[in-house]
Amino acid sequence: QVQLVESGGDLVQAGGSLRLPCAASGTRFKINFMGWHRQAPGKQRELVASITSGNTTNYADSVKDRFTISRDNDKNTAYLQMTSLKPEDTAVYYCNVVGLTVTIPIRAFDSWGQGTQVTVSS
């Protein structure tokens, strides 16, 4: 299986920035999709940014032009760079990785991290 470790969550003031790394580890694997989701209290979890193995990125409208997702394939790590943070960005942020193991038999995986808290004060 593939395990994920997120970090970088913090309390910041509105207008500030944070970078959230998500490191994947485990048996030999190939990542096809990496995404960052968030869930605020009383709200459904939403996908805010994603990146494919071909480096195609997608963003929720609420974070476009403020958040940037990137990946370091050598380190099996995805990063979510968040700028111009707003109080409404306050949430627990979860990393999600989808791919295939490079083993026999090949197995698909869909792994989630434990979440990291981002709090933006006004």
C-alpha cells in the first residue's frame, strides 16, 4: 500500500501564504493523480486542486489564481502553494493519491492522508 504524510498546516492571517507538502511512500508504485481536498466544519469535502502524471492541473474556482499545485516525481511529493489566503480557506486539507503498484500482481490504490489543519484569521 501507499502511505501519505501531509504537513504544513498552520494558523495564518488573511493575505498570508502556506505551502502544504504531501509525501507518498510504500511499495513500488506509479502515481497517476495527486489531489488536495479540503473540508470545513459543516461542509462537504471538496477537491481544490489536482495534478496528473502528465502535469495537467485543475483548480476549484474559489482558489484559482491563488493556489498552485505541483509535484516532485523523484520525491513522490505533491505541494500545494497557497497565497492570498482568506478566512473561508479555513479547513482540514487532505492529500489524495491514485495510481498503480509496480508489482506482480499490479494493484490499484487510492490513498488518503490524515489531514492538516489550515486556519486563516481575519
